[in-house]
Amino acid sequence: MMLTGLCRQMWTSPVINNGGWIHEYMANSMRRDSPQMKRIQQAVKKAGMLVVLGYSERDGASLYMGQSFIDTNGGIIHHRRKIKPTHVERTIWGEGQAESLKVVVDSKFGKVGALNCWEHLQPLLRYNEYAQGVQIHIASWPAEFEMPDPQKIAWLYHETGEASYRASQFMAIEGATFVAVASQVLTEKNLERNGLTGNPVTKTPGGGFSMIFGPDGKPLAEPIGDGEEGIITAVVNLRDIDKPKAFIDVVGHYARPDLLSLKVNEKVAKHVVVD
């Protein structure tokens, strides 16, 4: 999920028209140490869950696409940011630094990892996560829709919910990991609030494609409607990962590090360095 929601009008209106609502959006973006976050942490603790919370994070006067990992005790055990906002997103959100390359945490439920939206299309970032031993991956996505009428607008298939669904499913296959897809939906009320009325791309209610995939890519839950808000569940056994891993372990027996390898820079860049 992503608190504050993804401001989709950045895709449908000129940047010069975005000055008005962006200030309201900034005011509603959540600080990591805010009272609102503490309320969420208490709710997670009460539920005894591990939650990967996606939100528009405010830090000073800058916004980031944040993901906080909140454990069963209510503590934030890790926090990362989308390392490269996509396309026009870069006019609103900043980039995550090297600390965001850590994408997997240990928990009582297993090794849990997470990426945000089109980070799933960055092969090196996916490989970096596989190397950290992910067992349950959380795939955070905004609302995305079916292909619009080509007579009304030229559109790309990779900008559809179906494409994002398949990208998440492919990660389950490639990484031999469980993948829980959490997507947003767009309602009629939010269509108006976001200035998207009459847009040929968005459909209300719609945009959702949540699913849980097994480590062989098989869907494990009953799908819900693309405009329906709900909770999908699946009972999983982490030992089931061994079965597909016996065929394909891209950071193990199915790799050739003598020929192909990944270099990761874990040094965090600082705005100011004092010698």
C-alpha cells in the first residue's frame, strides 16, 4: 500500500499545473517519526503482524517513496526508499541512497523483502534482493488499469495492471520466492479529488490486481475485483521454496559468477562531509 496515495494527475497534466495540489500533498505526506506513524506502529503491535508500509515520506522539505518494515513489537526494523522514482515521479520524490539497497529483513515469519512499483523492472535490484536470501517478497504497486481505447489515447502495455501483475509473478519464478502483491484501487471520489474526471486511462472503481504467488509463480489466492478493497490470504510453507530452487537458484547453483556478477556500492552518500 502507499499512504497519501499516488498522485496520478502528475501523469495527466502539465507540470506547471501541479503547483497547487502538490503543497497539499506535501502537507499530508507522513514523517517517519510522526504521531501518525506511531499510531500505525501500535496497531501493528496489537495485531502481532509484520507490516511493510508504503507511503509518501516527508523528510524536511523533500518527499521520498518510503517503505517501513514494522515488526510484531511495533518497531521499525528497517526503512528504505525507492532508489529511482520513475519518469515524471522525479519531479515530486527524491531518490533513495545506499541504505535502500538493503531490501530484506529477518523476521519470525522468514526473510521478508520489498520493492516499490517499477523497482520490480530493475534486474540488478531484483538480483541484489535474491542474494539477500528473500523468502517472502512484498510487491507494492499503485492502481494501474487495462489498456485504454487506442482511438482516445496512445498507451503502453507496460503501464497496465496486467503487466505489473505479470512482472510480480515473474519475480516469484525468477527468485523462487513467495510474492505478495499489494495494489491500490481508485474510487470515484478519488477520481474527482485527483482531477482525473474524463481521463481515458483510469477506470473507477478499479486499478487493483493484488495476489499472492508461490515460489514457482503459481497464484495461491482467489483474486478479488479490480475495484474491490479487501484482504487476500494464503497459508504458505517456506520449505516449498526448496522445490523450485532445486531447478533454478539464480544466486546459487544456477549462477556463473566467474562470468557474470553484480557490484553493489553500499557506501551512503552524504550531503555534507566534515573532515
